[in-house]
Amino acid sequence: MQGSVVKAIIFDYGGTLDCRGDHWAVIIRRAWQAAGLDVPLDDFCRAYIYGERALAAEGVVAPTDTFLELMRRKAAFELECLGLYSEELAEAIAQYCYRHARECTAEAAEVLQALGERYRLALVSNFYGNLKSVLADFGLLQFFPVVVESASVGVRKPDPRIFGLALEALGIEPAEALVVGDSVSKDILPAQSLGCEAVLIKGEPWFYEKEQTARCKAVKSLKELLLPC
């Protein structure tokens, strides 16, 4: 990627850096299947949504929680939703997801290292209040002098104001920023509404999500960001 105007790159986190562009529900369903749970898709999605809402409750996630600790809680909530909970199943699912995220973030770190030599980097994410602990555990925190997390600032995507906070912290204009994310509705469109450039990381979407099109460059791998435009 090259560009004389772009001074900074603002990344999404979940799905973009830790999952190769795939929706996390896709990976968690694979984790369930690997643990011997092959429930109907509608039931799984209901449990997934229940787990997301349960994690968002105040006091459930501690700022010091790593991704593994987060996934242990999430897996427990999801299994409890369907009356399937056991400590062994929750641990197996959490470990599967943690291994996947560690593998993906290791790949992302190589790209971030290279991009950080040419651009300022920032992170904007809808997360649970422990994002910096997750980033530190995966060795990514060092790349992001600016981290804007929804649970900390009280603004969530797709509200473009959350990207505005990153721009303000970076001290740049929207036209000087490139936003990289895996969601058209939560990353690409809000960023473009401010005047930022955008790149979509295309992976497997949420099961019931219709194909979304965006007027921006789409790539299948973060490594493509290193290629000349």
C-alpha cells in the first residue's frame, strides 16, 4: 500500500486482526463442532447473541482479562443458554478460539510491524473494556499508541464519532487516514462518512448477513496492505 496523503491507518480489532476477516461466530461454531457439539444453526446463533449480551453487562469482564479468560466466560454463557454447560466443554471451546486468535494475531503483527515504519497506527474497536490486556497478551499493544475502545469512551460503531475520536488523538484530518475493517456497516461506511479512505478485509460473514458491497478496495489478507496500490 502506498499513498502520499495517508499519514495514519486506523484498524478495527475483532475479526480484522484476530480472525483473518471472518466473523467470530464462524470460528466459535467450528470450536463447538470440534468439541463434539453440532447443534442447529438457529440454536447456535441464539446462544452466540446471548453470550455477547451477557459479556456486555457491567462487571462481567475485568480490564485485566486476557482473550482466553474472555472466551471462557463467553463459552460458558453460550452453553448455559442451551442447557449444555460443562467446564470441560467451555474450556475446550475457549482454548480452540484462543489458539486461533494467537495464530491470526501473530500474522497480523508482521504486517503491523512493517506498516508502523511508514504510518502512525491506531485501533478503534467495539470491545468489553479489556482490549489493552488482550492486545498486550498477543504482543500487539506496542503497535498502537492510540486505542479507542467503545466500553471506555461510551460510543460504539457504527457511530462515526468513535472514528472521530481516533482522528483527534492522532491529530490528523479524515482525508489523511485509512480505515481497515471487516464490516461494511460498522467500519467502512462510518469511516467513509467522515471522509476517510477505507479497505475491507473480506472473510466469512455472520451466518444470516446479506452480502454487503462497499465502494472501496477489498482484500482477503492483511498482507495485501503491504502491496503497492
